[in-house]
Amino acid sequence: MNHTTSRLRTALLPLLAALVLAGCATSASVDPASIPAAPAAYKENAATAVVAAVPATAQAQGTWWKAFADPVLDHLVEQAGANNNSVKVAAGRLAQARAILRNTDADRTPQIGLSGGAVRQSNITTNRVAQTTVTAAANFSYEVDLIGKLSLNSDAASLDAKSREALLRSTQLLVQADVAQTYLNLRALDTERTLVRDTLQAYRNTLRLTEVRFREGDVAELDVARVRTEVASTESDALALDRRRAELEHALAVLVGEVASNFAVAPTEWSTALPVIPAGVPSTVLERRPDVSAAQSTMQAAQARVGVAKAAWFPTFSLTANGGYAAPEIKDLFKVSTQAWGIGALLSLPIFDGGRRQAGVQNANAELDIALANYREQILVAFKDVEDQLSAIRLLAEQSEAQSRSVASATRATVLSDSRYRNGFVSQLELLDAQRSELRNRRQALQVKTAQYLATVGLIRALGGGWV
């Protein structure tokens, strides 16, 4: 009895050692001090305190574009959500990651299968007549997760799927913002085209007046040449704006998944509302931004894979069982006398592999370092994006006010110069200078307005899809 017990203990020593060492194959730890700390407040919006929050992958961004109160924009964004190919690629990658997770989880469950076959064989050395053996059996296998390798694999695959889900939301937000900004640029161009064409008409009127005065001998031919130059130059500007508008329209077609040849956005007055930014924007930027959440999940998956790599140093323990029938004839296959069964346990421990396991651990640690650096970078970029857009909105508001005063002064100068020119008090050159100044200031004002809209969209994107 004592001899049997001793043999059993000897046989179980590797298994007991594996159980003792199981806690060693855990995922790697990350020093919290290595993660950038959230600032106390945004530099460009000191009234809002920044709260350190855990990224929320599944947090919906909402229909933020409806704040612009533009039905055409609403339709384009919804069309892009359904048809944009970048979104479809991201959705496909998420489906892939979920399938890999299901495949990984399957390794943790018992594997059961059925087998059957027929073999005809003979033994030449014994001169036996060829015999046929028919078999039917059920097989069972199960790997015991002593070290936690299988669970760490599942954790890593689950975090990969979580990262892909966040990247899908990030892609959706990026496409929505691109559609909104491209559309707003298109509407700004429509307004600028109208402005340039109105100015072109004014130049043409001036040209007709100058030509009449030239024929009457009141002005020199040089005056006519100057006005003709302005007319031709402004016509060139108008055509350049037409070309740019066509390019933006084609870009919108790609974003919404349409063939450019079949897609058009009719020119119309720019009536899109500019949303009012609240006094305190959301401080939970790390909680809302899906790209930050994706980077965090990727880092956590890399941590788990360090544990998987370490687990390669420890034994694996598998249980197997099979049972079935084997007979020389099919009619005898399921008789009691043909039954056969077996159970087994396999403990496997690699001894020498030429440094493969050590290289695997080193590779996993390097992947973790890369993922951690990417996560830190994503946090820094997130706060930079918010600060960029907050400063842009603040400064553009001040610039818009200054530009409005400039437009009013330039418009008044044009009116006065036109009146004085018609009455012969000033030269035609002074009128052209006033008209050029007014056009330049109006176009600059339009550029500032466009930048305000684009910065608002940029802030929404930087905050992860809105401020509510």
C-alpha cells in the first residue's frame, strides 16, 4: 500500500508543481505613473474641470450633426452611415474580431467528436489472410487550464474585439465629421461664388461706363484696360471656385458611397445654423473618445498576451477519453463483445526549444511597450485636439467681429468711391481699389465664418461626438 502511494505521489509531482507555479503566468502590470494624468482644467476653457474617467467603448455619440439644423446635412450623414466603405471595413473587422473571440473561447470547452471507418489489412510476415476492421467511436478531450493560459488568451481576444468596436465608432465619427466639414465647405463655396459673381457684374458695369466715357474722350484707354483686367481676373476666380466646388461634390459622393457621376448637391443659400458652444464643455474627453478607448483595449490585450507567452514555460495537462466498437463485419459492429474504451491524461512540459519561449516573452513585452506608447500618445492627442478647437473657436469669434468692421468700412468706401467716380471727382483707379478691397474683405469674412463652422465640427469630434 505504501509503495503504491509513493508511486502515485511521484507521478503527480509535475502536476503539483504546475499548480504551485500557476500564479506566475499572469498578465503584465503597467505603472499608472506612465499614463499621462488629466489636467486640472482645459487651458482654453478654465471654467471646466477635467475629470479622469475610464474610457467607455460602447458610449453612443448621438446625432450631433442635427445641431446644425440643415436637412441636407442630416440626409448626407445618414447616407454615409449606411453606405460609407470605411465604416463597412471597420464593421467587418469587428465581426472578424468577434469570430476570433468565439474561436478562442472554444479552446476552453471540452471537445467531443464522432469517428468511424473501415480498414482492410494483412501481415505479410505471418502470411495471414487480409482482414477488415470496422470501427465506430466517440472521442472526448479537454485541456485543463492549470496556468491560466487559455483564460488569458480569451481575455486578449475579448479586448481585441472591444478595441475593434471602439475603432468602428471612431471611424463612424470620423466619417460623420468629414461629411459635415466637406458639406460646410461646399456651402461656403456657394456663397463665395455668388459674392464673386456679384462683384464680377459690378466690374462689368464699371467697364461699360468706362468704355462710354472713353468714347466720349473723358478718360484714357489705360482706364479701360484696367477695368478689363479686373473683369478677366474675377472671371478666372469664379471659374476656379467652380472647379473647387466640383471637387468637393465628388469628395462627398465618395463619403456617402455614391458614384460621383450620379451624385449632385444643388447650390443653395447657406442657411446652416452655427451651434452655440456651452460655457463649460464636457470634461470627460477620455471617456467619450473611441480612439482613446481602442488604444486602451489594445494595451490591455498586450498585457494579457505577456501572460500567455509566460505560460509557455509551464506544463499543459489534458484529459482524453474514447469509447466505441470495432468488429470485422458491419453486422457485428454494435455487439457488446466488440466494445472498446479508454481514458487518459497527458502532462506535457517542454524542456529545450532553442530559446523560442524566451523570444516569445520578449516579443510580447515589446508589443506591450508599443501599445502603451500608442495609448499615451492617443491621450496626449485627445487633449491637444480639444485645446486646438477651443482656442480656434475663441479666436475666430474675435476675428469675425474685427472682420465685420472691416467689411462695413470697405463697403462704405466702395459706395463713396463709386459716387465720386460717376461725378468725375476721382479717378477710375480709386474706384477699382475700393472694389477690390471690398471683395477681399468680404471673402476673408466668409473664410472666417467657414473656419468657425469647421472648428465647431472639429470640437465635436475632439470631444468624442458632442458636448451633451
